Amino acid sequence: MPKRNAATVTALGQSSAYSRTCPHTNIKNSLACSTDHSYEYQGKGIIAEVFGKYGKQAKEYPLPHTASEVRAILRGGFRMGKTSRAIDVANIDTTDRQSKHDAIKEAFEILRHSNEMSSILLPQKDDLPSALPIFEYTDAGVLMEEEIQFNFFEPRYRFLAQEALSRDGTFILGQKHSSSLVKIVEHMFLPNGNIAVRCIGGPRIKVLRREKVNVGEDNVLAQATKFDIESDDFDEESQQNLFAMRLRFLELMKCVYPKTNITSMGLPPIDPERFSFWALRFTLSQSDPASRQRWLACLSTNMRLQHVIEFFESFQEVLNSDPKDES
């Protein structure tokens, strides 16, 4: 059995399923996969997934399909308190200073969180360090937006953590079939010398050149000195089909999950590629890193979306089946 390099404490992802009767008799026929939306996602506006945990507060808004709808939710975030009580910052009685202070504080918490998530999920290659240390770990498969925790105890990986923390917190999680950019968002130096970190998964990384660096006696750390941010390729025509598949999957989800469970993973991304990984989090088990790594290595958004759609169609059939038919 290979030596474990770190202890994976948690990786957030799965939600429990709710039995719910779908209002459509046949989801395939009744769902209108229209493509008449003005989709504004590529390099424009605000992306839905940067809301992260604050996406759960958007209960009164429909799931967003355009950048303008995402902006509407962000504006709403400035009027939402922790108790889901509407707070209009501009119109609060100035005598109620504490309420106004709390409302403004939470509004800027949302902004800070959104900015941090944007740097994790949509990093600019030129803003990343020229060399990134690699944590070789095959017992996990972290998707974008997922949280994962490690306890670094090997000297070379304690060095990795310190090196990452001295810069922007990023390093590469090297998995069996793929690699991902992850960013440390919280850390703790433990009394025994170990370093505990909480990380958020970012985009896939293609390592083009790696080198080995001596970081102490008999300790060698791999680092990527040339890399690209990896993404799927699809043309404009297939892009419209992918948007239709996105809509179809969301309709299937509404038949199975209450909205609060859907947004428990954050707001669904508008971009089809990032959406496909968001959707996979509802179908993949944390105890199956091999499947997670295979899907991370897959360069077809269409294949990932087709997989999650078929998964939920099968699940829906089970929920809607009549027990009498089986007897």
C-alpha cells in the first residue's frame, strides 16, 4: 500500500436526495431547450459561482442564466441579512446604527468573498507564480469550487505549504489522470510542526514541464515550471447545444431537489464547462477519487453533461416508478 502523503480531512460535495414527483410527465418532451437567451458569460460580467456559500441566500431569485441575472442577485445580496430578512442599506434609520453597520459589513463580506473566489476559479495565468509546487496525491479528486483539507507532515510538503503561503497560496494538486490548481484559504501551524490547510479547488492545470527541487536532506519536491490552464474546446454551434443541455439538467434537478439543496453547492455556473463540473458534484462520491480524476481528465463538456443528465433521468424514473408495477 503506498504511503499516504497527507490526511484528507474533508471535501465538500454530496447532498442527500429528496423524493419529489416531477410536474412533467415526460421531461425529455416537455422541456423546451431553447437557445434564445442572450448568454453573456465569456470574459464578461460576474460569474455566478463566485458567490460560493452566499449563493444559498438567493432564495427569492430564479436560478441565473445570464450575467445580468447574476448581477441582480449580487445587488440583492446587499439587502439580505443572515436571517434572510430584507435589509435596504440606503434606507435604514440612521438612529439604528448597529443594524446599518451589520448590513454594510455583510454586504462587503459578500464582495470580499466574491473577489477571492474569482481569483481561485478564474485566475489569470500571468498573475500566477512562474513556478508552482506540486503536491502528488492520488487519493483525491477535487473539482472546481470544492473545499478540501490537508494535514502536511512530510518535510517537503511542509515546505510546499510555506512556499505557497509566502506568495498567493496556490499550488498544484497532482492527481493520477489530471492536475488541478488549488488555493490555500486558511491554515494553521500545529505544535508538532505539521501545517493544516483548507483549500478551494480551481481550474485544471496541464503541466508542460516539471523540475525537481531539493528542499532539505533527502527531500525532493516537484514543481511545474511551465504549465497551462486547461479547458475544453467547442465551437459556437456546439456551445448553443451545451446551453440547452445545461437548461435540461437544471429542470431535471428541480424535479428531484428543492431549490435550497441545489444552491447548497453555490449558484450554478452559466459557462457550460464550469457548469458540468458543478453538476458532477451531485453525482460523484467523495469515496471514489478514481471516477473524479477520470472526469477531470475528460476534455468534453458534452460527455460530462450527457453523463449527469442520464444519471438524473435514471434517478427520476426510480422516483416516479409505481411500486405496484414491481410486484
